Amino acid sequence: MSDNSKYHQHYDVIVIGGGHAGTEAALAAARMGSQTLLLTHNMETLGQMSCNPAIGGIGKGHLVKEIDALGGAMATAADHAGIQFRTLNSSKGPAVRATRAQADRQLYRAAIRSILENQPNLSLFQQACDDLIVEQDRVVGVVTQMGLKFSATTVVLTVGTFLGGVIHIGLDNYQGGRAGDPPANALSKRLRELPLRVDRLKTGTPPRIDAKTIDFSALQEQPGDQPTPIFSFMGKQSDHPQQISCYITHTSEKTHKIIRSGLDRSPMYSGVIEGVGPRYCPSIEDKVMRFADKNSHQIFVEPEGLTTQEVYPNGISTSLPFDVQVELVRSIKGFENAHITRPGYAIEYDYFDPRDLKQTLETKYIQGLFFAGQINGTTGYEEAGAQGLVAGANAALQVQGKEGWAPRRDQAYMGVLIDDLSTLGTKEPYRMFTSRAEYRLLLREDNADMRLTEQGRELGLVDDARWARFNEKIEGIAQEQQRLRSTWIYPHHAAAEAVNTLVKTPIAREVNVEELLRRPEVTYDALMSVPELGPGLTDQQAAEQIEIQTKYAGYIVRQQDEIAKQLRHENTRLPLNFDYKSIKGLSNEVIAKLNEHQPETVGKAARISGITPAAISMLLVHLKKQG
Ligand code: FAD
């Protein structure tokens, strides 16, 4: 018998779970110089995509770029694993444009594992974590399944859908963290003993199909964009592997009839599943019931990789019984002879009320314990990665004895995400949308580095190479802006003749190039093609900034003014564990809400629904009296 007590190791930061949150948390802490341990069930599943093999999309792509701007791994891994890239909303304004990459699942895992294995200050260890060691409201270590104890200054928990996970296929169910993986039951039981609010959520995934059994000639082909978009600010086109197409098909009336006939054996519709599912990523049975007037739903047929025949039919997530799944799949155009390689399923799991977290993602009541990812009620790799990075950075800051850090709502989608969660909580799996951000013109994908890289450098998250590249870019932008401002065009000059072919109204007086670029019909590239004005910047990222910053300058300044006004009381702190009954004049409803939410700051209090401006004034008066 081995004596595990002899093996004792201390780490500054221990991260539990090697999914998307855990990866970014461990890398962030290690980049900041903390001796970090990533403890995970299975080294082979580091960076595993539990569901759709794709990174990015609207709102989510913004998070990926922000993670990248702070030195994280997700964008780089997506660049090395992406097999079909697109810019969504490319014809719309820059605020809502978003990058999406279909990924080769194996290449993505390999890229993440390589980044993790080569990160200084980071050790990996394969074991389930069964217990946390908590002493006087402070976490001091963890215990693994085989009884090994690791002590730690801080612990970041990123265990995804694994806590008390139950997998459902029809009326059959069994325990699991996701298909093929064990649940984390011992840890779930232990966490339920802590003073944190816990509930159940559910999510689902579609059956996978063997490409050899699909009739692709019946489907509509969807190639990626050319040139292929690049995710990382440090990335380049040559990082991408071979590019291939996705396809589109649709469900039919027949499909919907099959689904309706199977509902009596659906775990969702027969009441077996109690957890709430993702509203914006519903199962096909949900879509058929909720949108009964629609006789067809779109399905994206997405390859799972370059070297596998498995295909992910995006849009038919289901937990119907397997016999119904086979029938419904085969009722879809092109899938008539389809062979299912893996059944679709739903999973129910524990999540913790994120209102019990500080903005740093540290739990309010157990010091040194941070939560990130699906455990906080979110869904999606990008949402998980973003939280992981913030939690890992704060775990490292606490080790250094420094103040915590979190981006504000006007600085990053990460800030919106964490503020929404920790202020308002969530009753359904939370996913990011651009509509959640009030300052979305400022929070664009293209300027994520301008918003965050400097802060990342200060925190120790950004390495020398990224910092040098960033500085080169902003210097290039500043110099070029200065050049455009001081380059004048006069009506009868040769340059004016060329420019007049680009503009709606010919030049009638002297103008500088910056002013010309403000005209909606004019692009930077077109102006730079005029011999007297060009060739301009060769750095595409910098050129894009020049164009966006010039064209949207008026709107951007207005949003910045609004933010400055809002910020006055944003960071004024409120006490925790406080009974708001003691403040005179607050209504019972306001008292109940504030007591329930225990907001950390006045800014957060103002965002709770039902907290009126008058109530905020009373809080401010009270704080002033307290001195
Ligand atoms: P995970 O990626 O789940 O990683 C958790 C990690 O923790 C795993 O490596 C696990 O092995 C490890 N772990 C767990 N417990 C322990 C323990 N006790 N000790 C050690 N290690 C442990 N997202 C979408 O955006 N859209 C969808 O449609 C969608 N559908 C989904 C369907 C299914 C069936 C599942 C399972 C997930 C789905 N997701 C979907 C969610 C997406 O997979 C997650 O949001 C994302 O993976 C969360 O990342 P995470 O890092 O929090 O957790």
C-alpha cells in the first residue's frame, strides 16, 4: 500500500479541471509567475470540446479576441485547428462583426495541450479532485481520488458539467460528466456542504453522423471566407491547416411529426429533467414545440476534423430516445441512409449561483476559492475561457498580496459577462451576445488588444513578443493618423482628380485625407491606391483601426462621455453581508433585493432590476454619513 501522506506539494494556485476555463486559468496564473498545478480527470481530454467543434461567433468571437489580447490560448489554438473560418455579419457595422472557426477537434486538443505543456511555472497532474480542504473559511488545499493532498494558497474550480452530472437519452439515464467521462460526485457532495447557493441546469448535444453515409450532393455547400480570417492578434494565415467546407440542410414536416410522436418518451417533456436548458441553443424538440408554425429548421452539417469521418449536425441537439433519433435523422434531406456514430443526449448538472461570487470570481464566503466556467451557470467554451482567465489572474494576484482585477463593462465583454453573472445571477445557461453590452461600439473584436493588452502587460499576462507587436502596431497607427491629418488635397491637384473617382461629391475645397476617409463611400485601401497618398500601412490590423477609428469617431466620443458619467459611483464599495433594513427610506422591495444580491458596489446595485435611482441616492447618502 502506498503512503500518500509522504508526497506533499504546495502550489500557489491549483486549478481543478482541464476544460476551457481551467486551461485559461492555469495559463494565466502561471504567466503571472505563480507556481500552478492543473489537476484534471484525464490528460487526454485537456481542451476537449464537449459539444460543437467550433470557436467564436457573434459575441463569443469578441470574448476569444479579448482572451487573446490578454495573452490567453484560445485564439491561437483556434488558428492552428480551424478548418473553416468565416467573418459573421461582415456586411454590418464593425461592432457586431465576429470571427468563427470550425475546428478540427483533435488539432484543437493538441494545440491546447502543447501550449499547456510548454508553459513555465505550470505542472499538470491527472487525478480526480474529490475534496477541498477548508480551514476557517479559507481554502488551503485539495484532496484527490487516491487520497493525495496538495496544499495551495488559492484554488480555482472549473469542473464544467461534471458536478452530479446525469446523462439522459430518452427515459434512460446514467451518471456521467459528459459522454465517456465520469461525473464528479464526491466533489459535488462536498461543495453542497459549503455556504453557496446551488441549483441544476441542463444542456444537450446532437447525435454524430458518419460522413460516408451522407449524400452531400443533396446538401448546400458553404465554403469558408477567403482570405481566411485570423483569430489571434499574433496569428498569421500560414497557421491555418487545410480548409474545407461545411454544408446546410433542413428538417422537414416529416421530421417534426417524428419528434412530436416521441415526446411522451422525452426526458424533458415527461418531467424527468428538472434543470433549465439553454434558451438560445434549444434542442430540436424544443424548437419544434416552441415554434410550432415553422415547418423547417436549418441544420449546419459541420465536419469534426480533417482526419475523421464524423460529422456534427448543428441544430438537432436532442435527448429523445435513440430509436426516435435514428428516425428523425433519416427524415432529413441527405441523411436518408445516415449512420449515427454517437447518440445525442442531454446532461443535467449542478451550478452555483454566481451572485455568490465577487467581480474577481472569488467566492464571497470562502476566501481563496475561485469559480470559473460552466459551474457559474454559463454555456460555451468562450464564456468559460474568459472567466478562467480572470479567475486565474485574480488567484495569482491574491498570492502576490495584490488587489483583485476585473475588466469593467465598458472595457470588455469579459466585464459584461462577469458583471451580469455576479450582479444578476442566471436562471438558465448564460451565453454571450453583443446585445448584452451597452457600449458595444467600443467593445469590438478588432480593438480588443487596444482595450486590454496594456492592462494585461501590467498584470504580467502579456509576454515580450506580444507587447512588442502591440507597441509596433499602435505606433504605426498614431504615425499614420498624423500623416493623414497633415496630408492636404487641393481641388486642382493630380491627387484630387484620382480621389474624385472614389467619392460621391467632388472635392471643392482643400481637405485633409482624414476628413476624406470619414466619407461613408471611401475606404482606406482605395485612398492608399492613389499614388500621391499611398501606399499607406501594410499592417492590415493597423489599417483596419485607422479606418474604423476615423469613420466612427463621433459615436465613439459620445459613448466615452456617457461612460465617464456612469463611472462616478461605479466603484463605490458597499459592505457585504449587510442588512439593508438599517437604511431609512428604502422600500421593502429594494431592501429584499439588496439583501438577496449583496452587491459589491453601487454600480452593481444600480443594475439590479427594481433598484431605482432614488434608492441609489439613499445608499449614497447613507455611505456618506458612514464616512
Ligand atoms: P468543461 O469543458 O466541461 O471542462 C471541465 C473539466 O473539468 C474537464 O476536463 C473534466 O474532466 C474536469 N473535471 C471535472 N470534475 C473534475 C474533478 N473532480 N477533478 C478533476 N477534474 C475534473 N456549449 C455551447 O456553447 N453550446 C452548446 O450547444 C453546448 N452543448 C453542450 C452539450 C453537452 C452535452 C455538454 C457536456 C456541453 C455543452 N456545451 C455547449 C457547453 C460547453 O461544452 C461548456 O460550456 C464548456 O466546455 C465549459 O467549459 P468548462 O471549462 O467550464 O468545463
